[in-house]
Amino acid sequence: SQQGEEDPQALSIQEGENATMNCSYKTSINNLQWYRQNSGRGLVHLILIRSNEREKHSGRLRVTLDTSKKSSSLLITASRAADTASYFCATKIQGAQKLVFGQGTRLTINP
Amino acid sequence: GAVVSQHPSRVICKSGTSVKIECRSLDFQATTMFWYRQFPKQSLMLMATSNEGSKATYEQGVEKDKFLINHASLTLSTLTVTSAHPEDSSFYICSALSKGNEKLFFGSGTQLSVL
């Protein structure tokens, strides 16, 4: 079973609108991170939220974490065409070195 | 920010040959490096975790004799795909973690095509 599952798998919105992506996970975590991947490139770290935090902001990004529901959301406000990319959540499981990545959301911002 | 350099970005090889991919941390010491494989429009599949100076830990189902990983220094890890087959064609990405850090820094990936 997947540790991180994201929805929607794909999202297409108009420039200027807000984009929300969700991530669910199954086991206890130390932190949850969001990454962005442009097509054919590596991933770039966006934001990290710890298990004892509920919300975090970074520029146009807002991340929430609900450990009781084992879920997180990433909100991108005032979207731009340059935000077009795939977005992945990744969970740092307690006691493990590795991050487990979700399936990702492919976001398309239409100009 | 920290930079991870991955080379080559693209390689085409004949079936049966071996291909080496390098992953370097340019401005920090990477105590741990991870190697992933990614198919089109899919997520990253972790292949192995390598800690400097010790043997890599492979994920279930990943053949360690086929995907050789070496992490001989704090700034360099290599993945060698041995006796490559067309089914090994994929996008391979490395990432690095420094001691005390929690976020990963990724290389730009290597697109491997085996003919």
C-alpha cells in the first residue's frame, strides 16, 4: 500500500486562481514535506511541516497538516503559469532515514 | 542553497553494456544519498539508500548486483547499471542529505535509454 497518496492526480486551473492539493499517509511521521518537479528535472524542496505543527506558510504556499486524519494539503494562491509542474508530498517516517513520496499531482496553470 | 550535480543528463547505450551515473554534492557534505527511479508521469521509486563509507541498503525488489551503488566520499555517489536491458530504460534521480538536515536536495536526473 502507498504511504503517500495524493489527490487530485491532475489539476488544471486558470492563472490567478488558487490550487489545492491533498496528501494522505498511513503511518506515524516526523515531518511531511512538499516538493515540486518540472518535467524531466529533479525535485525542488518547497516546504516542511513537522508533526507537531498544524499550518505553515511560505510566500504563496500554505501547508496544513492534520495528524489525526493523517492528511496534509498544499495551497498555492494566485497561481502563475510558471507554477505548472508536478507536486509531491513526502513523509519522513519515525525511525527511518528515507522519505516516502506520494504519487504526485500534475498541476497545469492556463494563462 | 545546496547544489547536487548529476551526470550525465541523458545516456543512450546498447543492451548488455554498463552505464555509470554520478551524483555530486557541490557545496555540502552528503552523509546520505538516495537513488530513485521514475517512470513517465509516475512517482519516485526509491531504489537504495547509501551512507558514506558503508554498503548501500537496497529496497525490496531492487537487484543489488544489477544496480551497483558506491558512496566512497562525502560528496560523491555513483550508480552503475550493469548489463543494461531495454527494461532498465528510465529516469534515474539522486538526492542528498546532509547531517542534521531534513530536506533533500536533488540532482537533475539522468534519462537512460537502452537500445
